[in-house]
Amino acid sequence: MDFGEVLSILKDDLNKVEASIKENFQSDVVLIPTISNYLSNGGKRIRPILILISSRLCGYNNGNKHITYSCVAEFIHTATLLHDDVLDEAEIRRGNPAANLRWGNGASVLVGDFLLSRSLTMMAEVKDPRAIFYFSEASRKMVEGEVLELTNPFNLNITEEKYIDIIKRKTAALMSASCRVGAILAKSLSTEEDTLSNFGAKVGTAFQLVDDVFDYISEEGKIGKQVGKDITNGKITLPMIHLYNNASQEDRKSIEEIVKTGNTQKENFNKIVDLMKKYHSIDYTMDKARGYIREAKEEMTSFKDSLYLNAILSVADYIVERDM
């Protein structure tokens, strides 16, 4: 099963999720739905997909709570994108000019706040305290991860372990919560909840590692955002960590000069990419991502073979097979 088949299996539910997203970012303050709708287009909906599959895998088939929580997960994710783009002074998001570039930083931050507030209202309406707890915990961890990243700008001495901790918070936490909430909706055993939560955490970690690679070697049109923005903003991700730790003294000096002076124009950026290829830093990061996907799939061996088990494993494979 490939990712296209997964989308086909979930087609009806995903259509309902899209309708719920559009319905729930409505406001008589016109700028709110304008920006929300603008950013909503083009997303892959990975987090809603994880909720939909997890709930179906665990036997949920009565009601629309999985649709509501899919919308909640997407709103939390979209809010973080709006806030992140302000912090990063981003110019491109999902292939279009970033919202902060079109409407300004203030509008982007406030619409992000609106989406977070709307997600709280939606969860309150469903009245499932455990789902509220896990989404709230994921939101807390995401903020902690972002703050940790913010307090380590241009830090070439950050360890791989510290960086993995950051991405487990800022990216993996919401995917982990999405998988767990799917199991909660189906009133699954706690062991199934934990299994799906662990699966989501590992998939989320791999997802971020692949994104880190994309920032160095992909094409802007394919990933829908600026290439090379991480190093420009002083974000030292795993490819750079591996490169710096394995480079010769001479190459280390070149890296330090480029990173610490912020001189990341095309010539210097290409030099960094060439060094990453020389020291196999891209391959190392992709191998780490594939390792997390293998571990994620191993988590799921306790589930019986089914259409939805195959679907969620296919999502895991898609994470590391996305076109660069």
C-alpha cells in the first residue's frame, strides 16, 4: 500500500475533516478566516491522518469525534507554523508567500492564537478530558522544544542527544498525541494507547529529521518553503551536528566562519552542502530517520493484520520516502 492508497481509504473522513477545518475557523473578523484559509491550503494533514487511522485501527466506528480531533490537531499544528514563521522571518510557506510576509507579524501571531483558542473550544465541546490532557501536554512540549531551540542559536557544540530531545518535543509530541487520541476515542486498552503513542513519537522524530535534510538538499518548489533557512536562522540541526563533529580541523574552521558570521549566501551554503556530502552527514541523518521508522513499525507488531494497520505502516514509510 502506498500513501496515495491511504488517502483513498480515508477519502470520506478527510473530506469531513476539510469541511470541519473551514467551518471552525470562521469569524466575523474577516482577516481570521482569510489567513486561516490561506495557510490551510496545501498541507499534507499528517496529524489528522494519524488520528483517523489510529481510531479506525482500534475499532472506532460510531460518531464524528475523530473528525473533530483531527481538526484540533491541524489547528494546533497550523498555529505553530504561523508563530514559527514570525520567529524565523520566513518568506515562503507551502509554496506561497508566508502569512507574516503578506499580513505582518502581528496578524500572524494573533490568528495563530485564535486557532489555539478555537481548538480549546472544540475539545471542550466534545468533553473528553483525557484527549484534552494529551493535546494540552503536546502543546506544552512543543513550546518547550521551540524555546530550547531558540536558546541555542548558532550553537555548533549542541549534542545529538540534546537536539533529538528538542525535536521529540517540538515535532514528535503532537504526532504522538494524535495517535494516542485515536486509541482513546475507541476506548482501547492502555497498552494499545501506549503502543500508538510510541509509534507516533518515533514517526514524528523521523519526520523532523527528514525535514532537516530537505532544508539542505531539496528544491524550494518541492518542499514549499525556503531551502537553507535553518542555517540562516542559526538552527543547528542533525546534518550540521554530524558534519561539525566529524569534520577535519580545517573544515571545522570553515564551518565556524560561515555559521557564526551568518554569511550563508549561495556560495557558502553550497560549500556547507558539499561538506555534508563529503562527510556523509545527509546519509547519516536519513539513516537515523529510517531507524526511527523501523522502530515505529516494530511497535505495531501487537496489532493484528488489517487494512488500517497496513495504512498506518504505509504512512510511516511515506515519512522517509517523500520526494526530495
